[in-house]
Amino acid sequence: MPNEEFNDQEQDLFEHYRFVADPGQNPFRIDKFLMGRIENVSRNKIQQAAATGSILVNDKAVKQNYKVRPGDVITIVLAEPPRDTEIIPEDIPVDIVFEDDHIMLINKKAGMVVHPAYANFTGTLVNALTYYLQQKSGDEEAKPYLVHRIDKDTSGIMLVAKTELAQTKLAKEFFDHTIDRKYTALVWGDFDDEEGTIDGNLGRSKSNRKVMTVYPDGISGKNAITHWKVIKRFGYITMIECTLETGRTHQIRAHLKYIKHPLFNDASYGGDQILKGTTFTKYRQFIKNCFAILPRQALHARSLGLKHPVSGKNMFFDSDLPADMQEVIEKWEHYVVHQKE
């Protein structure tokens, strides 16, 4: 059963495998070699990985008929297989920014879960896209192929593949960090510098399994890197741009908490408390009003750049800030002006 705690999470959806051939390895086709070592993988999936340059031997891409030799270091990137969950097509409006025969770019609204799972079998983005694609094509088997997810309460640009081949190629792009993703965030506190980098392994918190935490020793968790840059300062909070180098579960949220700048109104990471400012009643009411306008973490997936998986063309997509974030920013702008008067 999918884990309810991470039913919907920000995450890149690929799997990376590494194998070293035994010293006594006889020459053996690499597709058959990998099928014998990766659970529940089809030969077609292996062949697609080879076709997209996702199988490397000693750091060089190889074809599916390559013969494995003793001591070969073999790595492969595969798109994460879909969850074993029944998808119920649902007629739910979706903001499609771009679509062709291979990919779709979606402007996801805050509050929408990406994929059905425990406690959220319906009303998700995948339910909506399945209905859309089946109606458009007349094919009852048509479905979207996920390559990453963004949190339920995070808004913004999301990339979806329409074919398994496109999904495989995009998984390699995510693994190679050639997908350019930028987020706009409102965070508590001011910064001494204009920009910086947060480099800290992420793993589940040992005290609260519902959240992620940074393990600075580099032993536990998975490597995660977030770059940030100040966009605008409001004194007690700051608007920043975050660029993801990796895509781990709750990466931006956990990283910003780690440097003591949690996202504004992020209940899971402590941002739903008044962390900076005065004790005046008017200020406390001002913050409560902001929280009421923006009842979620202040995070928006602003833009995404990629190389098209079939044409190879460089593409870039962006989206405006949603109304709730924009309204809170305007309130802070007015607050800062009044403070100076």
C-alpha cells in the first residue's frame, strides 16, 4: 500500500541502477544481463533505455546488443514504474500550457494531488489527464506518464510525458540535471547575502516520519542541492527564487527550514508560526490575515526548461504567480511602505 505520509510529494521519478560484472563474466547481451538483475522490468523498457542513451558501460552509452565483459561497470536510468493503482478517468479541468504528441506542460493549481494513492483515489491530476487523453484520442488505454511530481499544496509548472519513450528520455534528463526548474518562494526572515546554495542530504526525519530532514554528515539520506537568490526583501519575510539541482521529496521545504528560513505558512516545517516581527497585536492580526489568504506553503513552480525528448529542441515554459501568493506579496509591499512612513 502506498505510504499515506508521502501520498503526494515533490520528487523526480526515476530509478538509477549500478552493476559491476564479475571477473568471470562470459560475453552476454546487456539487455538480457539487465533483465536478470532488475526486478519487474520488461525487455521493451530496457531496449528503450538503450535507444535513449540511458545505459552506460564504463561511462559510455551502449546499444542493447552490447556484450557485457568481465569488470564492466554498468549503469542504467529508468523511469519509475507506475503505481499499482486503478486510475478512474474524471472530467476535471486542467490548465494545459503546452501539448504535442509526446509531452504536456501543466500549470497545476494548489490543492490538487498529482497521483491517486491511499486516501486520494480520485480528484487527482492523473485522473484528470487520463480522462482528457482518452477523450481526445478515443483510446481507452491512453494515459499520462509521470516524470516528476510537485506537492499537493505547491502550484505551478509540471512536465508530463504522453508516451513511454518520452518518459524514458525525460527520466534521463532529470537524472543528468539538464531540466532547469525555478521556484518562487516566500520565506521567513531576511538574508545577509543575495544568493547561496544549500547542500545537504535529505532523508525522513527519525522523530516525525511525515517530514524530511537534513543529514549534514552526508552519510544518511540522499544528496540534495538547492540554489537560492533574493528577489525582494520585506524585512520580516523575503521573496526568493530557488533552482533545483536535484529533486528530492520536500527538498525546498526541508532545505529552507534547515537554514532557518522556512516557507511562509508551511505547517509541516514550522512556517505557520510567527517567526519574525513584532509582538504588536496589529502585526499578529496582519500575519493571520496573510495566512487566511494563503492557507498553504508559499511555493510556486515558476518555470521549467527542457530539451524536447524527440525533436531535441530547447524549450522553456513559465507561469504567473497564483492569486493567493500575489495578494500576500501586495499586502507585504503595503506593510513595508506604511512602516517607513
